[in-house]
Amino acid sequence: MKSPPAALVPGQPDRRGAGPRRGLSVCMLDGDPRSAARARRFAADTLREWALRSLTDDVELIVSELVGNAVRHAVGPAAPGTAEQPVRLTLLRYTRRLVCAVTDPSPAPPCLTEPGSDTTGGRGLLLVSALSDTWSWRPSPSRGKTVWAGVPLPPQHRPA
């Protein structure tokens, strides 16, 4: 029996095409509340490999918010002992932009709200909007949706 691609093995990233100008890195996550911390580590490791350390702080926050929202709002608690991984984090490096995309099983669109001053939550997408130059969502062809945010690459990492 063939083994599954690395991106489908729990905890194993799939990093293809991580050359100087393009890259793809995928991490599958379960519905555990610690998924956001795993996503941050994965993003930081990927950015280090792609020589984009200057983006780490912002990308870690973006990824943490997108994955946290997926776990809180789109994924039910996983059954003990199952290996279900309903959340996919994809980092895409283009020639001028890094895109962080999180796919989850819920078709419900993300909701950008203005939380009240006494509200303790609800600021995640506001942070994503502030840290990225663009963000949006789209229905996923297989199921659910993908929420993504784009961050411009620093000038020294763009082609001349």
C-alpha cells in the first residue's frame, strides 16, 4: 500500500517548490485548541526555510487567528483516538506576495464585526485585516470554505 502524501500525514508538513521565488507549504490540523500554536510553529519554520524571517511576527498572528477561528467556529470536537484533520493551512509564496490560506469544513462565511469596548473576543478578523494588505474567503470546491490573507514580500525578496 502506498503511503499518503506528506501533507496528509498528521503533523508532517508538505513543502514543495520552496525555491527562491515560489513555494507551497501545507499543514493538516485537527480540531484541537492547540492547533493554532502548531500552525504558528509551522508558519515560522516555513518562513525561516524561505528566508522570510522578517514576516514571521505578522504571519504568526494571521495564521493563529485564521486557524483559531476555524477550530472555534467550523470544527466540532474530535472523537478521542481519531486522526481526523479537518483544517488545512496552506502557505503560498508568490513572486511578490505570501498568502496564508486556511480551509475548514464549514460553508458559513467569516464575519468581520466591530466588537464593543467591553467584549473580550471578536477581533481576530480585524487583526487579519490590519496585518495583511488583502484578505477574503471563497467556498472550497470539495467542502467548506477557504479564508485567506495576503502579505506583500519585502522588496529585497522580490524579483528585479
